[in-house]
Amino acid sequence: MTVSYGDGDEVRDRRTHVVEVAARLLAEEGPHGLSLRRLATAAGGSTQLVYTLFGGKPGLADALYAEGFRRLGDAVRAALAADPAPAGDPERLVTSARAYRRFAATEPAFFSVMFGPVIPGFTPGRSTRETGRERSLGQVVAVARECLDAGTLRAADAHSLAQACWTATHGVAALRHAGLLEGDADDLGDALVRTVVDAHRP
């Protein structure tokens, strides 16, 4: 039997609620917290809930992955919007990197789904993965392109420059997430991105 959860807005709100609950359970209890029974109880529904809203547990995992990248993209966008540095200033690459690391520190459950095997057997769908990449790395590519257009940095292309900054940033974020990084992660993260930036100055 198919259970209805209302119209489009109601279904969307319900999906958002379940994703939020799933992220909380994942953070508090680990992968075991995502059992259908545990999730249904916490979300105030039956075990049919996940099948009706997401088509099953893989669909829920995909939704968690997509929501994580949406939040990361929003965090980077907000940080760049608040940055007083003008377009073309390489310091904006440092700003985007800080936003990435801050997201990883404040949203560890989503970060685990996005970049780790926390949900056994989960592989995000191709379209979900491509959308996530555009929401995150795509914004850094745009900043890198502004720097190349302004002549403040040089590189073969904006994508390679952005990816170099993003790789350095992810390394710091992932090591801190795993509890393997000693010292001030923000100072180290800024220094690494500035090293990449300085290597691309004219």
C-alpha cells in the first residue's frame, strides 16, 4: 500500500525533515542509526516512510549526499558574498577554502556521507555527484577564473587552479575530521592555499 504525505510542498518538507533526522542519527549513533526502524521512530512514521519518500535506503543516502553538497555550496556562496575583497583578488580563494573547512567541522555527518564510506555500499548517482561538484568546486572555478581574467594569477585554466586549491583544502578538512591533525587547522589550511596561490602569481 502506498502512503501519501500530502501535496508537493508537504512531501518536500517531509523529505527535508527525514534527511535532517537521518543526519542527526548518523552523527549521534553512526551508520547503525540509519536502520529503517530507528529512523522511522525518530522521524515519527513507519518503516514505509523511507520507501515512500526516497524509494528505499539508497535513495535516502543519495538525498543526504545531495543535501550535504547543497549546504556546502550555500556556505561557500555566503562566505564569498561577505568577503570584502574584490573580484579577481586571490584572497577570495582562501575565503572559499575557509568556508569548506568550516562546513566540514560543523556538519560532520554530511561530510562523512559526501566523502567517506560511512553508509556501506552507497555510491551516489551520477547526476547527484555532478550537481554536488558544480555546487562546490564550480564556485571555486568561478573565483579562479576571475583571478585569471584580472591577471592576478596564471594557470593553464581555471579548473586546474581551483582543483589545486580544493585538493589542499580537502586534505586539511579530512584529516581534522578523522582526528588526525594536530595544531591549528585553519592556519595550516590558509597557508596551504596561499602556497598554491603564490605558485600561480605572475
